[in-house]
Amino acid sequence: MGSLKELGELGIIRIIERSLGRSKRDPVGFGDDVSTVKLTNERLAVLKTDMLVGSTDVPPGMTIRQTARKAVVANVSDLAAKGVKPYAGIVALGLPQKLMRRDIQQIANGLSGAAKEYHFPLLGGDTNESKDLVISIALLGFIDGRRILLRSGAKIGDVVAVTGDFGSASAGLRAVLDRKIRPEKLPRELAAALYRPNAELETGLRLAATGAATASIDSSDGLAWSLHELAKMSHVGIRLTDVPISEATRKFAAYYGYDALHLALYGGEEYHLIVTVKQKLFRTTQKAARGQLKPIGIVTKRSEGIRFSGNDENIKIEMKGWEHFRQ
């Protein structure tokens, strides 16, 4: 097994992790959404970087300004899942020669608009020539180490909850890739999910402040994939009793003959938060999140795996979602 397609993104990461080794300065370690550096006994610097590549990460119909904004949102979403507010960021751009001045202005507008949207400055970075568009963002934040939400804290009996409905981005992508609907004709909810996603930063900050959330991950790699990652890091299983599917996804699936549940579970590019919460504190936590928290299941023993038992179904949730090099 030597090709990148055979290795997949996770296999590549494991090779690099083994070579780098774990730093004593990083109490979180590899495998979570972010990296950390211990500044004092309680204070952590939190680092996040994520790269957007034009040929693999930009759906048909997305403008170059929306593309630049999405690159920022993807990074902010991972900080949101940790309960961390971005303090500042830098950006590295790989730019094909075919781009024009107006394109660069739109990239700049997308970057600056997103930074203002989430209230932090982009301080500069680097530019280079490349064959494909590349937008790489790196963000810095700070948090009390006792409040950071990791993937590894879920306990048996915790409530599993999410901050939104699923499937809209996946349905929108299928619509344009399969040429069912032209990008400009997409229903509003599908278009918004696909072309203008939002990081749920304020909700993530509120969840971290409650002290009741035990684990957290964002859903950008897909609901099923993210549940598996959280369960793996926490050494638990998960039993789902509900998969919240957006109404727009149900309508699209019914009309064009797709499986709405499959779109919701195995799509991606939706930046909701998936959290586990202490059962006794769930109602209080729901109020703190201002209603943006829907219970979908419960944390179980690791041996039980991840299953969905609801709507007269009892199915095993496969570990499928977006993984670079395997797609």
C-alpha cells in the first residue's frame, strides 16, 4: 500500500505524526481539530490551519469571493468546535497566472469580509504562483485549558447533540454535479448551505462557557465521519435516535430520487457543531446555546459502535465522508 489514494488523508497524516512526534508543549496532541501550546499552567495558545484548493474544494457555481470566504469559515468552524475565539490570522495564497486583477480584488474582499464577520484581523501572509488556486489560512486563539472542548471527553450516558439540520450542502452539491439544477436556480436553502456556509462561533463559545459539554467536533467532513472521529478519540460508541434532515433536503431527495438520510449522514461541508453534554445539565446547556442544540442520541459503550435506531430503522453508521486522496 504505497499510493496516496491507497493511504488516504488519514494514512498520510499518521506517517507525518510518527515522524514529528508529540511535543510536551502541546497538551492536546495530534488527532483533534487544533493544535495547542501551553503558555502558563492554565492558559493555552490555540493554533489552526486549513487549506482550500480550487480543484477539490470549490463546487460549480461558487464565486471566487465566496471561495475566499469559505476558506476562512472552515478555519473558524474548527475553533468554534473547541470553544475558542480567533484572535488573529495569516493567509498564504497560491495563485494561477490566469487570474486577473478583478479576481485578486474579489479574493481580498472575501478574506477581509469573513475576518470582519468573525471579528478578528488577518495580519498578512505570503503569495506564490501555482497551477491551482490555493488559499491557506492559519488562525491563533487563546483559552483557559480547563475549558477547551476536545474530541476525547465524551462519557457513557452523555447526550449527543447537534446545532442544526443536515443534508442541504450535500443536496446542493449533488444537484449541481449531477446537473439536476443549475447553480443559479438552486433553492435558497441549498444555495446558502453550499455557497455561503457559516461557522457557529458564538454557539461554540457559549457551549464551552457552560462547562457541561464534554466533547465537540465540527461536521465539515460529514455527520457520520465526524461521529466516528469523536467516538474513536473518546473510546465510546454512539446510538443515534434521530438524524435531523433539513426540509429542503427532503424535498430535493423526494423529487429527484435521492436518499435523504444518506445525504444527511454522508455529505459534508456543513459547519454545524456535534457535541456531547452531561445528561443532567442538557436542558441548562440548551438554554445557554439559545435553542441551537438538538439531541440526536446518547453515548454508549465502545463495543456497540455507532448505530441509528429511529424512524423504524436500525442501521450501522459507516465511517464514510469526505477524505482527500480517496475521492
